[in-house]
Amino acid sequence: MAADPLIELRDVNKYYGDLHVLRDVDLAVGRGEVVAVIGPSGSGKSTLCRTINRLETIQSGRIMLDGRPLPEEGRALARLRAEVGMVFQSFNLFAHKTVLQNVSLAQVKVRRRGREQADRRSLELLDRVGLSAHAGRFPAQLSGGQQQRVAIARALAMEPKALLFDEPTSALDPEMINEVLDVMRQLARDGMTMVVVTHEMGFARSAAHRVAFMADGRIVEDRAPEEFFTAPRSGRARDFLASVL
Ligand code: ADP
Ligand code: MG
């Protein structure tokens, strides 16, 4: 585990009513580290992601970002949401705004940038995800893969310390999956700290530094991908891998 982690969860427990969805979860993510979170449906992967930028509260344990507990409310919480960006399965773009406006909006509202400065930054980021030629289009005029790349550019526009991805390619047609994974691979090479919930085992194996395997709300294995994929220790992981590989 990283000595000075950017993101650290210690002994985290989360319930939905009587349902115990995160059980004694410990996870540390170092700066520049990419952790792939994998596991069966319902094992708590999305909930884990959502607790890290406090879209969900926890009942016990601690979550630290950059050595400080997550803020609970107010401006500090809004800042946290900007510092820990999230990319969802459904791209969540504003349908009635152009690509450029989608990427610029929060820069103006949250980061308090001027419109021109925000647009300039947006165009740089759209270029980075290969979409600067589409800045004036509306989301419905783009493919799913392109929309997801806009969502990534929008998250990057907040200058996040870390990015959380919750199954970013699960809603995409197969031929579009790689264009999104390629952008994520490039972010990883550029040193972005990332937590990626994914069913793309090839990505987890080749791009992640660690795999956290979840089952029934627990992180059952947390290891280097090569070790995890070649010699899973737990029966749960062996069963899971047999079902997806
Ligand atoms: P995963 O992302 O691994 O599929 P989730 O984190 O979405 O798992 O869900 C973990 C468990 O919590 C599941 O049993 C799910 O049905 C339940 N759950 C998720 N969100 C809610 C919610 N808002 N209210 C009640 N139960 C929920
Ligand atoms: Mg999920």
C-alpha cells in the first residue's frame, strides 16, 4: 500500500437500511496510481465509488483525501466534488448544451473562470480526447463513445486530484469501448490517480497498477493485476474470473 495515499478508506461500513453493502473496507490509492475495482454485480463497487466523493454517506470508518477527512457539507463538499471527478456509465451530459458548453459550464460556475478562459481550456481538453472538431455539436449528434469522451474532458476541466470511473464503457457498443479506454490509458500514463470500476478485464490487467476484487461488500483481494489474474487466491475470485474470461 502507498505510504502517503491520496485516497484512503479505513474500516468503512455502509448500510442501506438493513442491507450491509460495504463491510470493513480498507483501500489506499497512491498518487498516480490506477486501481481497477472488479467483482460481481451487487458486490458494492458503485457504492464504494460514490462514497469517495460523498455522493453516499457512510455509517462508520474513515475516508481521507490528501490526508484530510472528507468534508461533510457546504463549499468544502462542492470543492471535493470538483477535486474528485466522477465519470458514470450514462454520460450525463446536458442535452440542450453544446459539447463546448458542457465542458465549460462547471469551470465558470465552480472554478469561477471567465467564459473565454474556460472555453480555451475546454478546447485544449477536447483536443486531448480527440473531439475539438465537435465542440459546436450537441450530445445527441455524437456517438456514445464520443459522448463519454466529452464527459471525461468535462471532469478533467475541474483539474481533479483523482478521477472515479463507474463502468464507463458498459453502455457503449463494442466498437466504441476502445476509444474510451484509450483515453483512460493515456490519462493513466500522464499520472492521473484513478479508481476504475470495470468489466473490461483486459484494461484492468494492462492499465491498472492494482486490482481490488469485491464480493458481498468486502474487498476480498487487493493485488497486482498479473498476480490476481494468474493466481487468484479466493474461491470467489476464481469463480468470478471463470464467468467473465
Ligand atoms: P455493484 O456496483 O457492485 O453492482 P452496488 O454498489 O450498486 O453494487 O450495490 C450494492 C448493493 O446495494 C446491492 O445489493 C444493491 O441492490 C444495493 N443498493 C445500491 N444502491 C442502493 C440504494 N440507493 N438503496 C438501497 N439499496 C441499494
Ligand atoms: Mg455498479
